[in-house]
Amino acid sequence: MGPATRSAAVRPPGRQAPSWTGEDEADGSRASRLPPWLLQTLLIYLGSRLLVAGAALGVAAVRPWRSMHIWDGVYYLSIAGHGYPTDLATRMRGTPASSLGFFPGYPLLIRATGLLLGSHWGWAAYLVNVVLGAVVVCMLRELVIRVVSVDAGAKAVWLYCLFPGTVCFSLPSSEPLAISAALGAMLAVSSRRWVTAGLAAAAATMTRPNMLALVVALCVAAVLAVVRERDWRALTAPALAPFGILGFFAYLWVHTGDLQAWQHAERRYWHQNLDWGVGLPHYLVRYLQPPWGPEFPNAFFLVIGGLVALAGVIGLAQQRHVVPVPLLVFTAGVLVLCLAYSNFGPRVRFVATAFPLFMGLAARLPRRSFQVWCAISSVLLVTETVLVLAAPHSYP
């Protein structure tokens, strides 16, 4: 009995889904037509973006387009317009710290799109992320349908679109590109398109450092394919995956003369170091207790992110006989990386990056709990949007 047969065997009656291994697409008939749920998925996503837009417009203190110039957005727009500095001390126009700490995938996409829009980098940044967000939710639904069920796929879209971490889909942020590339890699693995999976993973590792978790997941997928199916082509995926991050580091080495330019920027300007989450409890205890200061919203949403991640992990554990091992490895890798480094923790946008968590939630939440969850999540999404745009110390 092969892996696909085992997955089908443990799926409860009435929850049939296309095979994770892509066997149902062998004749190309399914791939040749649009899925019937596409319009519904796009409407759900559009509704969530209108919710974010309404919250932004409702904040009287927010000037138009202010979100382009807060947090990471200012760095991505600077890189798209002016490139990287040649040394750590140089700060490009409008950036409070060195832009060497930011990966090039998203700025390159902004620049390519912006050139078609008359070099309006801000408009390009928003357009890219709104479109990528739609791609993400469609690919997520397809993935959940393949792994769990059609019903779970619909629920996963609602849960994901209304999750506060998806506020980054309406900001200049690199998460939408990284998540879409990771989803593309996983879907390619499910169809045994190993070269496509490797190239998608390379795009992901050129976009965010936590996509190293995807490299590990593809290594596991390749080993399983070789052991179970003697498919040696699978080794091409993990071989190609690290080229994104390796290419970026090689470029910085040539551009700045410093092999560790990115690491030095992280330590100097963002004080990042590997503490394995030791500082997180102290941070939460300090800022969650009264009197509440400007860091309280960040601590509060760290707790929200942690609780959602925990619920998703429990859901995945209950579905462990159905969910493929590479997806579990990817989820674990993303969560470990965000917990291991100081000043990170389970921020909601990092939890959104671990998209298989929402597969676990969708599979296990009963109807009534699902409805309550969506209602609460909608309120939290609006709250996070208002805080990120209006509160100077809040971050997504």
C-alpha cells in the first residue's frame, strides 16, 4: 500500500478529497478547468480586505498611504527604488536602519511591477500583495482539499482570511510572496513536480529567512519519495531550494565585501540573537500586567498568535495520519524559528506563514465553534489593523 493509499484509508467516509500525490490529475482533466470554488474563495478574500480597508479608513489619525512608510514597508520600498547600500553604516533615503537586513525577493517584485506603473513603488507594493493574497488563499484551499476534504478547504479559507496575521496582505510586507511560494512548492511536491517545487522554494528562500524550514521539508519529502517510490528525481527539489538565500548572501558578499553582511545588520540594528525563547516569557509578564503601556498590544497579539498556533498544532496532531510529513515538518520549522530568536515570538504574521496550522483547525473545528471563531477573528483583524496603522509602537 503506497502513501496515497494509506492517506485515503484513514480519511473518514464522506470526506473524500483528491490525492495528495496528484494521481487524480494524471490525465490532466482536473488541471484543465477552473475549480468550482474559485469565485467563492476570491469573494471571501475580497470581503476580508474590505474589512481591513474599512478599519484603516475609520482611523482618523491615519494619513493616506501612511502604511507604506511604517515598519518593514519603508525598507522594501527603499530597496525597490534605490537598491542596497554598500556598507552597514549607510542608510538609504527614509530608512532608520540598514536595509541590508531585508531579503530581495519582495523588493524585486515591487520593482518589476513598479516599472509598469511609472515607478510608483508604493502602488506596486500594494498591488503585488493584494494579488498574492488572493493566490495564497486559492492555493491553500486546493492544498487542504487534497489533504483533508472539500469541506475543510472551505473552512480553512474563512479561518485564514479573517486571521489577524493576514493584515500583512494589505501592507508592504514580504510574507504574501513567501507564503505563496511555499504553498506552490508544497502543491508541486504533491504532484511530484520536483523541479517546480525546488524553484518555488528558491523563490521563498530569497524572500524570507524563515523559509529555511521549507528546505528541510523538501529534504524530508525527497527522502520519503526515494525510500518509498525510488523516485530519485525528488532530490532536485532540496538541491534547488537553498539557491535563493545562498544567492542573496553571495550578492551581499560581492556588493559589500562582507560575507556576513546580513547577519551583522540583524545584530546591530535589530539585536537578533538565538535565545530559544528564553526572553519571551519575561517580555509577556512585563507588558501584559498593568499599568499597560505602548507595548501591551504587541504582547496581547503574541498571546493570540501563540494560542492559534497551539490550537493548530493540536488539530494537526489529531490529523497526523492524513497530513503529509513534509507539511508537518514545515510547520514545526516555522514555529521553532519564530520562537528561537529574540524579539520574535509567535507574531500573528509569522503564525500566518505556518499555513498548515489552519488545515488542522479547519479539520477539527465543529460548525458552531467555527462560526464563533470567525466572529472573534474578524474583531481581532480589525483591531490589529487599527493598532498597526495608528499606534506607533504596534507591529503585525
